[in-house]
Amino acid sequence: MLRRSEEGGFTLPELVVVMVVISVIIAAMFTFLTGSTRRYLALQKDGTAFGSLAGETQRIASVLRGLTDITAASNDEITAYAYFYPTDTYVSIVRYYKTTDSKQLLADVTPMTANPPIGSPITASKKTYTIIPTLYSGASVTTFVYLDSAGAQLTTPISDLHTIKGIKISLVAPADTVTNGASTTMSLQISLRNRKTNL
């Protein structure tokens, strides 16, 4: 007499083991993908912040490179006669400075009726621009460093502002903590090509 073969299938313990193994694999994949996504987004954020900072540094350098005179200079502030927009007919009084909490970099721009020494400021038309809305202050990073004709750093306060022949602008971009990166400093050195000495 022929015996019927037992029906094939999984036992309950085998199913439980398979489900546990699949759960562990899914959890590991989820953790890996989440971590990779966070790192990617952090790197993208750092790249965007650095690109924005580089653009603003170039913009400040462009304005200061064409200044005609400096009226005040400190580590975190500079006031000068300069063309804020390329289309300006006359210079404006441009003051770059940090807010009191050092969390933003602003620019006050006061247009002039004519170039100095003839023109006078149009104070009613003064505008304040937010150059960098979220400013990061790095340790021992000075926003404005002033250089003499030999390229040596001048110590502030500077008694004779006409000795300033160059400016080094330094701005800091923080790195995201997810990537354990250090902050990045964007520095740009300019020579003052249009500086007047008879104002």
C-alpha cells in the first residue's frame, strides 16, 4: 500500500525566524539610507552656504575695490565713499558693519548729491541692506584687515587712514554638525585702485 507524502510547508518557528531576519535587514537599510540622506542634505546645505558667502564676499570686494576714500575703519566695520551699484553716477557713503549681536552683516548706503568734496549726503535717501542675514563669527576671524603699501597688516585703531592701501575681507561659513566638518573661512584681498588723497 502506498503512503501519502506529507504536505510541504513552513513551521511556525521557521516563519518567525524569517520575519526576524527580514526585519533586521529592513532596519539596517533604513538606518543606512536615513544617514546617507542626512549627510547628503548637510553637504548640500554647506555648499549652498559657502556659495552664497563667496558671492557676497565678491560683492563687498567689488564695492570696496573702487572706493575713493575711507572715513572710518575697524575690525568689523568700514565706512567709505564708494559706488554701491555699478550704474551709480556719484559715490555713496557706504558703511559695512555687524549688528550688535554679530549675527548679521549690514550695509548703510547714503547717496551723495555729487562726488566729494563738492557733494553732500542725502540723508533722507539712506537705505540699510542686509548683506548676510545669518553671519557666523569664527574664532579669531577679523572681518576687515587693513594693509599698508608693502602688504603688511595695520593695527587698529589706525591713526592715518590714508596709509590703508589694501583690505582683506574674511567671512566664515559654518559647516553642518552632521558631517563633523570645520567652519570654512572665505577670504579675499583687494588693493585700493581708486583711492584719492586730496579729499
